[in-house]
Amino acid sequence: MAQVIELNREFIKGVHAAKMEVAAGDIFDLDDALYMFRIDPADSEFQRGYHAGLLQVYRQQKASKHG
């Protein structure tokens, strides 16, 4: 059976915020930003979304370098 995931507004806001900050140049080292989530995990839906947004950008950049 497929798992249904319901995204709330705060999570989505976090994803968009992360992508906008990377695009604006406010976050220039994704490795460091992602490392911070490893040592201090997200504790809100906004932060979980922000982390997910950073991961999406990281994976897209990695794929474009190797693609």
C-alpha cells in the first residue's frame, strides 16, 4: 500500500524559503548548511521543509555537474 504524505503549509514555506535564499546568494555553501541540520536536526515543520529544500537544490546542483 502506498504511503500518503500530507504536506502542511509551514513545510512548503520552508522549502520555498530555502530555494529562494540559495537563489539570492544568501546561502553559498550548501554543504555547511546541510551539516548544520545534521548536528541540530529540524524541530518544526518549517525547518523540516527548509532542510528538504536545501536537499533538493543540493541534488539538482550535483546532478547538473555530473549530468
